[in-house]
Amino acid sequence: MKRKIILAILLLNLATISTAIGQYQYFEGIEEITAGNFFGYGARQMAMGGVGLMTNDGTALYYNPANLARIPRIEFLFGMSHQKYRDESSLRPIRRIVDTSGIIPTVTDSNGRFESFTPLSSRDDDSKSNTRLNAAIISIPYPTYRGSLVLGIGVVRTADFDRIFNLYHHDTSPAGFITGAGNEFQSGSLYQWGFGAGMDLSPKISCGATVYFYTGKHEYNWEYNLDSLQVLAYHEEKYIEDSYLGIGGKVGLAVQMSPYFGLGLAMETPTFLSVDENSSDSFTERRIGMPDTSDASSDYFEYDVKKPFVFSAGLMSRFKDATLEMDIDYTDWSQLAYGGNVEMKKENSKIKSYYRDAFRFRAGGEYVFPALGLSLRGGYFTDPLPFKEEFQNKSRFGYTLGLGLLIDQVMTIDLAYMHGSYSRNFDFFYSTLQKGIHYLVADEDITYNRLFLTAAYRF
């Protein structure tokens, strides 16, 4: 889905000290909410930085289906997750002037020509928490004369849409003292239903494949208030609801090169998502000496999203009671594409200028204390934002910790903690002054803390 960051700011005509108001403008950024949005599943895997290409429990259905073949007995795996998401934002002005043609903007310095209009930097922050189902998977070995064949079916929460963003600004101008405040609230999830199998090709080589079906919902709420005690009052509300249906797949290969080393390879096919979008928008404007104006509208349309190939490779080394793993994914997000709707297809021309390719890296380790049935784990990950550097200040990275308990040789309970952070920015059109324009840049510092709890029982 295309995330619509709509910050409606009224234009004050400061060329004259009057109450004349121009039409409002907004900045709308190209940002597909499902792009590069991997939440994670399986507490053992997430405690080790998110490695999974050589995992041998039910989550192999999603990380690398070839490793389903390594599950010796019927297994049922169930998991929950909890997240606390925090967004701290700040605003800073950028002044621009327009050339004689009135078309090409150029940036001026902080002492530019528009000193009479001085947006003041401000900060705001907020957080939100949620607890949700993270995974439910059953793996069933099928009796064979030689080797192994294991079937898997399950569902995981593959993407998280829970976001929050606040902004606040106050400015002084010849037209009066202006204050503005906006609140953005998003929620929802994308669930990935998997049906697949893994089988042995030889004692050291296994392969597997999975078909995925996607369902989910994303809700977006935006509310903005602007007020000048001497000029105007403005209020806007916007709501967008997107419902998802989709299909994709993955094939994988696992090689146990020696008792100490293993290699995993996987390829996720392009994912096709069909999106049904309902939206509503309303605003009210009050100006001194003029009648109040208001408007409300609603809309519905459908469109498609095509997500690109994902290529993955992983290494595993095991020495006695210690295990080290490392995974890497490559995705060219500039191949993302919209379809099924003429208006959305127009956005494809902007995708290559916004998105880029990205390597996602994860590494982690585990040490087992056999006498206690206890495993201690830790890891590190870099998960680069899929858009170009001019739209980000600090890319996504973090660390993980966790532990696991083996109970009576048939049940495992795993717990993981993940801390991640990143910074990004976007700008929006703020005001027009004679032949010049103003932009405000919003800088976001985002941190998230996640807890994963997984229990697995092998019959």
C-alpha cells in the first residue's frame, strides 16, 4: 500500500499584511507500507539477530522450506509478540526562491530574503504498544522408506503496520501568531499463510518449496489543526483503510557440508498483492470576516502491488555446544511496481528515484547448557531502509538477546528481545512568499522494542 503522508498546511500570503488565504497544498510521498517491512517470527531465530536460513523447526516453512526435512516428529509451534514503537520528530525550515520563470526552486541560506517569516524548530514524540499473534505452524513428517519428507502448514505475522507520528510547530509572521499540530496513527498487520514441504535429495542435501497467501488490513488516521488568533482556524481529518489479498512463494536448498558447517539458499518469488482502499477526508476552515467553509468526501478504488524477488543465503557452524549463524538477503526495491489502476501506475515513474536495492544482514550465536536444558542467545542485524539516502538520516539496525528452555525432551519455550532504531526525513510545502516558497522538513527518530515468545511441542 502507498502510505499517504498528507500534511495540509494553509498558505498565508505574506506579501501583504492581510488575511488573504491561498489554497492549501500538501506533500505526498511515495512510500509502500509493505516494502522492507519485515517484523520477524520465531523467538529462537529473533534472539539470534533474525537468522533463519538453517533453522530446523516449523518456522523453516517461511525462512527456508528445505529445512522442514530436518524435523523428525510432528511439531506444533505457537508464538506471540509484543512491540513498543516510539517516534520522536522535529521540524526545520528550508527557504527557497523561484527563478524568473516561476518554475525552478533554488535553496537559499538561513539568512535568506524571507526573514519576516520565521518557522521555529520544535519537537514532539509519542509511542504506542501492541501485543499480537506472531506464528502458528504445524509440521508433519510423511513416512518414507528412505530420507525424509515433511509437510508444513501455518500462518505468521510477516509485516507490522503499527505506527504513530506527531508534529507541532509555531511561527510568527506579519499576519499573526500561527500554531499547528498534526497526529498520524496507523495500525494493522499483514499475515502470511504458508503451505509447503521439504524433502531429502541425499543424506546431506534437502530442498523445499512453499506457496504463500497473504491477508491483512492497514488503517491510517491523520488529524491536523492550524490556528492563528488573528486570521484563521483550520481542521482536517483523513482516514484510509486498505484490505490485502495476495500470493507468493519460496524455494530453498539446504546443504550439510560437514558435521560442523551448513549452507542454506532460498529465493522468494515476486509477491502480488491486491488492495481494496476506502478513504474519507473532511476539513473545516474559519476566517475572520468571511463565512465558514467545509467539505467532506469519500472514495473507493482498487490497485495492485508487485514486490520484487528476494535472494537469501545463510551459513551455519556448530562446534560442540556452540552454534554461529549468518544470513544475508538481497532485494532490488526499485523493481517495486503498482498496477490495476491508472492513477497508481503513474507512481511507477517515481519509484526508481525513491527506492534502491538493499542487503539485509543478520548474525547470531547460541550456547547450550545440556545439563540444564538451557540455551543463551544473542545477535545483531542491519536492515537498511529501502529508499535512497536523501530520504534517511540513519538506516535501520539493532541487537537481540534471548534464551530457550528444553522441557522433558519434547517441548521448547523460547524468549527473545529485539531493540532497533533508524532515522528518516521528509519535507512538505508550507507557504508562499512573493516569488518564494517555504518547506518544512520533518526529521523522525524511531526506536522499537520487541518481545517474542514461542512454544513448540514435538509429539
